[in-house]
Amino acid sequence: MNDSSWGAPPQAGYWGPSDQGPVQGAAPAGPAYDAHNAQQTRPMPIVPDVPAHGGDQDDDRGAARTGGPLFRDETPRTPPHQDPSSPVRSHQSQNPQEPMSSAAQPAPAPQKKSAGRDLGAAIGVGVGLGAVIVASLFVVKAAFVGVITVAVVVGLWELTSRLAEQKGIRAPLVPLAVGGAAMVIAGYVRGAEGAWVAMALTALAVLVWRMTEPPEGYLKDVTAGVFAAFYIPFLATFVAMMLTADDGARRVLTFLLLAVVSDTGAYAVGWRFGKHKLAPRISPGKTREGLLGALAFAMVAGALCMQFLIDDGTWWQGLIIGLAVAASATLGDLGESMIKRDLGIKDMGTLLPGHGGIMDRLDSLLPTAPVVWLLLVLFVGS
């Protein structure tokens, strides 16, 4: 802003910066600035500049004031990057619609702790799956074997699809699906011996099937295929073998209840009280408090199930089984988390709203199945 805009009268005979004479071409002083009338003029009051965009109404938030507030105590002191009068403020912050400082903005409302997933969908899907399992388990045992087989095939499809998408590993799905279904059925019909034979034949089928394609990547493809055969269908076979006992339906129900209760205890206690990370590099959401919750819930549920559901079972055996289930389920969950981190994905699939994929529900069940099967055989026989 030049001096004339503040009402300062120019002096007669004004010299330029080089002091070489009057400025050429300067307009003559008007009548209001003649020397004899200089004593009659009054200085104009200093007023803030009008915003460039004009308007008759003043900006009540002071964003248009280029010189800051009229009084020092009108607004609290703000850092230069937040002060609208500061020259270091960014162009975007010069918007007259923006408040002068963050002190004038209302404090954000405290956010409630999020559960991290859609609980409504998760509960609905869980109840639906539970109804299917219980109906097939206690009506016709063979129907439940079919449920295991479907879960195994879908789990193999999810795992092989993610391996192909993220790592370029082409584990052959056809021999895995056929061999996996045969493994579950053989375990139910012939026990552990039938399961091992089916596992060996499935591995051989994977090796042969992959030979029909170019040799590049053969080793990693067949290695991933054998791993998938062991990880999903072979471990699931122990659930089918549990079912062959006289009280097989109640054994499977005990196994499922303990796994679900362990997961629920870890989730509830960890969400409410969790502060210390259990394995932050593998699964940042898991806490030591959650593990303690899983142990406590599973041991109590195990004592009740062994006392009231299993023939010849006692409560102290249930405490041991519950402890083992909580440990194996946690390790299984961490194991799948390692796989997903290596693949760079959050979930194995999207078939189950609120849960992810089938493999995201089988992660804790698969390694728990042989543990429960073995302990039940040791405690009450086969």
C-alpha cells in the first residue's frame, strides 16, 4: 500500500530516489494539497483493507483482515502456519470461509472403540453356519462329512487362487480337490490309515498333474500343492475321525464349541482390555490379554463339555483340553496370518460377510482338530 492511500500529503518539489531532480511526468498537486490549505486538512483514519472480492458485509470471522485483529487480545495467539494474517500461510488457508484459528473450532467428539469388523454380519453368518452344522451333525453323520468336504474344497480353491494372484504359484487345484475329498471320506471310513494313504496318493497326483505344464516353476508349484494338501484336507480329516466314535457327534460339537469359545474369549477380552501386543509383526490386533481371555474361556468351556457331553469324561480333563485348544487355535490363527502377510492380503476370500473367506474361519479349527482328537482318544478312548 503506498503512502498516498494512508492520506499522507506529498511535499512540494519531491525528488526521486536518485536525487537528480523532480520526478518527470508527475501530476501537479491538486487544490486539496496546496500549501496554504495544508493546515485545514485532517488525516484520514486508518481502517482495515476491504477484501478484494468486495461485499458490503464484513467477514465476522476476520479472515479478510490483512493486518490481523484490531486489538491484541481479540483473538488468541496462533502459530504462523495457522494465522490468517501470516504471510507463510498457504494459499488454501487464505479462504475467507476458513476460521482464523483452531481454537475457534469445536473439539471433535470422542470416537467409540471400533470392533474392527461388521459384527451384525459376522453374527448372522455364524448363526447360519452353526445351524447347518448342528442339523447335519445330529441328523445324519454322513451329511456332516459332506459339510467337511465342501469346506475343504472351497478352502483349497481360496488358497490356490491367492497363491496364483499374489505369488504366481500355480498349485494344481483339480488333484487337490479330488484328493482332499477322498482324504476326508477315507478318514471317516478307514480311520487314520485311510487318511495317510489318501494323503500320499494326493501328493503323487499333484506331482504328475503339474508335469503336463512347462517345467518353469515346477518345484515351487508342487511344493505349494503338497503343503495345501496337508494344511487343509489332511488336518480336516481328524474331524471326520472324531465322528466315528459312538458319541462322535458330541465330540465334534465339543471341538467346535471350544474353538469358537476360545476365539470369542480372545476377541472380547482383547478388544476391551488388550494393551500388550502378542505378536505385532504377525498379527497386530492380537494381545496378551486376549490370549489370557482365550485360555480362561476355553478351560471353563472344556470342563463343562467333558463333564456333561463326553461319555466317561471328567472336568479336569476338560481343563487340559481347553488349555490345549486355546494354544493350538492361537497358533493356527497366527500361522494363517503369516501366510496372508506374505501374500500381502487381509482376507483369504469374501464368501462370508463379516468373516472373510472359508479359510479365515478354518485357520484356528484345522490345527486344533488333531489336538482334540488325540486328547479325547487318550482320555476316553476311540
